[in-house]
Amino acid sequence: MNAYRQSVAFLESFINYEQHRGRMTYTTRALHIRRFEHFLHRIGSPHLATPCVHIAGTKGKGSTAALLHSVAIAAGLKAGLYTSPHLDSYCERIRIGRHAVSESDFADAVLSLKHRIESSGGRLEPGYRTTFELLTTAAFEMFRDCGVQLAVIETGLGGRLDATNVVLPEAAVITAIGLDHTHILGRTHTAIAREKGGIIKPGRPAVIARQPAGHARAILDCLYDIARRRDASAVYAPRRVRLIERRTSTGHGALSAAGQKVRYRLRSSERDLVLNLPLAGLHQAENLRTVLATVEVLRERGWGIPDTAVRSGVRRVSWPGRIEYLGGRPPLILDGAHCPLSAAALADALRESWPEHRPVFLFSLLDDKPVEAVAGPIACAFPGAPVVVFRAPGPRGCPAEILAATLRTIGVVAETADTALDALRKGRRRAAPNSILVAFGSLYSIAPLRKAFQKLTNVGQW
């Protein structure tokens, strides 16, 4: 077994809630932040070594993190990025500069941590310690040891009890909040906002993104209350940064990837910024607005991030698996939309960026997600569109037959497929000359779909 596989085996020997079937125990006993904090202090407090921005939310937190990280790099900072889940390799979760860490560096960090704990007689408490905690520890140590000047840290789940919530950030960022993981985080927008707002720290600023219509007031009241009780300034992004206009580069006529040009006005200086954003959809323009508000806050805290860095960083951002255009005939678009907010954003982006093209959908989902709520926005936006369902990889993948049966309850007749490769083949057969294939529902399906697409392309079947 090579060193990388050894490191993964060590991480996955603990509780891995990402692959855990059944209900997660979401309590301070099962996810004990203070216990984890004591563990980190015993090994040198790596979580406090690197200045960071901490990001939570239901929708857009990964894209927001990727955008802010790219801007920090363009500003000349040695910047780190920690996100989850990965699409293909654990290495993707930890970036230093524009590249994921190598398998050898990842293995060195994880196995060094393992050796130091074991040689010091430290107890890892397998009944409580989780894969995500150990992975987060390795990320903190890599950022410290590599001299990262600013790290952008995305929460894994929720916020209040998330393992990343041991940091003392330069700013906390709360992106759009919706109903997801309701069996864990709560069944109302306010309950979920309370969990996400748990990352707001005393005396540190919090940046809050635009919230979904119909629930914004309740969410904002909850987050403002948390900030007030913690003596933290709360910055509402739409009040700091005005979105003036958007122009979308669409796939009219010849199919192509979509992006957009967006004009913002920074209200602190009443100056405009025109930015070329390679990510499609109004939701990405909103994520970028949140990033600009965060940059304003960082500037107020002494970080030198010029407008030139913002322009360059935004232009160069890459975030795979989020309305990712792969091309081909018909072209394939991969999107990890796995909650109702994300599915609605995908539907809007498809209608805006590829209005003349008929989608064929490939759908997979984890078994703890609400199938009707996730598929509903797509079904409403594209009634009668062909749908092929397949099981997402891993023990939590919902079987294709269950997906198809549930979709029938909302009037969607779906064809089942055995694998990602089979789904691509069946979707291609359902395609018309003006079709696009759109895969959504589970980030865990992105890597097998990409590999299957590459296989079909290589043998001339695409």
C-alpha cells in the first residue's frame, strides 16, 4: 500500500459521516468542539497559526470560498483553501496557491500527524474522533508549515458544531441559507440559520449574503441577533455592494460554455467594478457580491487587496462540478445541485445561458435528501424533459428505482440506469440535435460521470 492510500486508510478508520448510513448524531457529545479544541492545543494549536476567513451556508459557500481564494492569490498572498467534499481525491480539499496538494504531501502531513500522536501516547478516541476532524487538523498543519498567509475555510456541515469552528477568523461569511440536512440542522430556516450563524465569533465581523425571498427577514433577524449578542459587526452584502447590471455570454446558436460580465458599485467609495466572471448564473453573481463585501471588510482590517487583484482573481477562478461545461455533441454539463436552492439556481442558469437548447437530465441523489424538493424546480422549469436516474456511488446513494418511483409522484417519468456510464449512454440516446445533457443532484456522481464521459470520448462514442 502506498503512502497516500495508507493516509486515507488511517483517516477513514475513524467515524466518517460522509459515508455513514442512517441518521447522524448531531449533539455536543458526538461532535464535541471543545474536545477537538483540546486535542488541537495538545499538538501545538495549528488552527490558530494562520489568519483565515470562515464560510458557512446552504448554497454557494464553496463557490464563494473559491472566488475569495482566487482573489487572495491575485493579491500576492500565499493563500490556502479548505473545502469539502472532494470530487475524486482527498487532495482536492486542500489547496495552497492554485493547485491541490500532491498525494505525497498529503500523505506526509497525515502520516506525520498519526506518528506524532502515537509516539506521544496521545489517545485518538476512535469512538468520538471523526475522519473530518483529522482531515481538518492536517489542513491546519499544512497551512501553518507552508507559511500560508490567508486561508479560506469552508465548513463541512452546519457551523456551530462543525470541526472547522475552532478558528478565530478575520471574518465569518454566511452565504444563502435554505432547507438542507433538515433532519440534522432543523426543519425551519431560522433553526438552520442559528446553526450556520454559530461560526460568528465575538468581536469579529460577519458578512451576510442576500437570503432567499420569503425567508430573508427571519434569517437576517436570527443572524443579526447572534452578531449583536457576540458584539460582532454584521455586514449585509447587498448594502455594501450594489449589483448594477449583468451581461451573460450565452450559448445561443453554437453551444459553448457560459460566463458573465457584472458591474458592481462599492458603496464605501461609490466607485464601480466591472468583473468578468467565468461562472454561470445569477447565483454566482450574488456569491461574487458577497466576496466583494468580504474584501471590503478585509481591507478595513488592514489587508491590502487592490481592485486589480479582484479583477484578475475573479477572471481566473475555477470551481469544477458547478455548472461545469465539458463540451461534446451533445455537450455535457455537470452540476452538484443537491438541495432545492441549488436546483432552482441551476434551472435559472440553464434558461438564461442556454435558452435555445433542450436539456436531458441525469439525476442522482443521496438517500437522506428530499427527492421531490430537489427535483421539483427542474421539473417545473422544464416540464416533459427526459430524465435518466442512477445511483450515486457509495453506501448513501439512493437506488435508481426509488428515485424513479419518487419522481413519478411529481409527474416525472424517468428511465433508470445501472451506472454513470449507462446513464450517459441512455441520456445521449434521448438527446435531440439541440440538446444538452445536464447531470445534477449529487457531487459524489461528478467524478464517475467525468470519467465515463472521457471513456466514451476516447473510444469515439461521444
